[in-house]
Amino acid sequence: MKNILTTLFDQQTLTREEAREAMFRLGQGGVNPSETAAFLTVYRMRPITVPELSGFRDALLDLCRDPELGTNEVLDIVGTGGDGKDTLNISTLACFVAAGAGYKVAKHGNFGVSSVCGSSNILAHFGYDFEASSDTLRRQLDEANICFLHAAAFHPAMRHAGPVRRELGVRTFFNILGPLVNPARPAAQLAGVFSLELLRLYNYLFQQTSTRYAVVHALDGYDELSLTGTAKVVSARGEQVVTAATLGMPTYTATDLAGGQTVAESAAMFLNVLDNEGTAAQRDVVTANAALAMQCADPTLSLPDALAVARESLVSGAARGAFRKLLKV
């Protein structure tokens, strides 16, 4: 690790293999706290490069617990967090909409960092078992079209950096790795990011993979398609600008998308949306993100058709049905 740190202190960047080696050692507990702090601090002082991010991702995927789903033809809808917007659980709700529409979803998530209630907070509130066996995960995928992969349960390697991250108390590159290290290695993914710089970085990284992807950033700061203003979406098909008007929807405000003040409030809001009893803003933003994700899973699907399929999943109760089946399994 000292050689890696010397390279970084000399203001050089790491190759993909060097980055993988450094993260692999850290993930196996072979790096002491001082070295870990120094390593993390470097990336607060300068941007991470694509080869470095790719190497870190490689190592964490090598070290993670394999969910053994029997397929990687699954979809994930996930955001980096860190946008400070504290919205309702848009990406998690969109996952159930996609599952209700018949798409296989392996949702990767964690407890909230920049919000009161992350996807893991919601699932824990409803009694989901984060330690579910691979057999159970496969049954969930078969019967509900969705399973949930709690990051901490599948990435034991991250625990070695945890104490240092907490003591530093600042955002590190671990905060941007989450959407990239789904242990199911999904073939299709919609990733939301909190900055334009990260949008470009994710795009470069995904271009090196076979993932059918889209990366979205709302220019007013959201890590999802918020319908509050202009958003940029990049994918293998190129870059596009999306607004609420593009989707035939009204433009909404931050207040319209606000989440609950507690996990219980957020959970009640979550159920309201699945019951198709949420506000127009809540229904529209969930529908929009689900539609964008379904286009990743099925690139032949037009945006109007994807929106129609997503709406039907919500209105018909299919999305709520997927949620109920998941908890039952």
C-alpha cells in the first residue's frame, strides 16, 4: 500500500489494476487506519479518474457475496444519493413499478445517508430479511419479479473502511461506488447521479461494459429524473435533454417531491403511492423514472410506450402486488 500512496502523493493517477489492487487490500483488511485515511483523502483533493473508479469497482465486485440469482438479466434503478434533496423513495418505488410491469429487478440499496429514509430503511420498516438466502432471493425474483440486495449484507469488504469514513466525516469516493457494485451485476441499469461531473464519469465507465444503461442528472441537483426542471440523460444511444414537458407532464417543485420527516412517515407515503393514492407529482415522478429504466431493459420500447406501461403497473395495482409478494416470500 505504501507504493500506491507514494504514487498518489507524487500527484500521479493509478492504473485500473493498481486501483483494483489497492481496493482489494483495503477490502481484505490489509490496510491500517492511517493508510486508509490518507488514501481516502487523496480523492477529496482531486477528482477520481475512470481507470481508478473502474479498478475500485472491480475489486468490490470480486470481494462481494454472490447472490446466485441464476441470471444477470435483471434491472436496477439506483441513485448515488448525496443530492441533499430528501425526496420520497423514487427509485425504490420505480423498481416495484417495473416489477409490476413484468421486468425482473434486483434492487441494490442501503440506509439513507443524505436523506431520512433510504431504500434499506423502507424495506427494514416492512420487515424484509437482509440476510435472505440465495434460494429465497431466487424465489422472490420468480414470484414477485424483484429481490432486494442490502449493500452491507453483500459487501463485507466495506466494513474495513467504515470506522475511518465515520471519523473523517466527509463524503468519499465510496459514496459514488454504490450504484456501480450491485452484486447481481445487472444487465440493465438506470443510475442517478448528483453532479454533471459524475454523469460524465459514469457514462465513460458504463461504455466499457456490456450494461444497457442510462445515467440521469437533474440540473437543479437531483440524482433522478425529478420533473422539477431540465435533466440530462446519457446512454449508449447518446445524450438527451429531458423536461417534464418532454414527457407530457407538469413541472413540479421540490415541495411536491419531499419525503417524510421520519421512516414511518416515508413508509406511509411509500404505500400511498403503490396504492395509486399518492399525489399527481409523486405518481408522475415514479412513473417517469420507471419508464426510463424499462427502456434500459428493453431498448426497443419507445418512451411513450414505456410511460404507458409504467402507468398501467401503478394504476392496476400490479406494482403493489409485486411489493406484497416480495414481503410474503
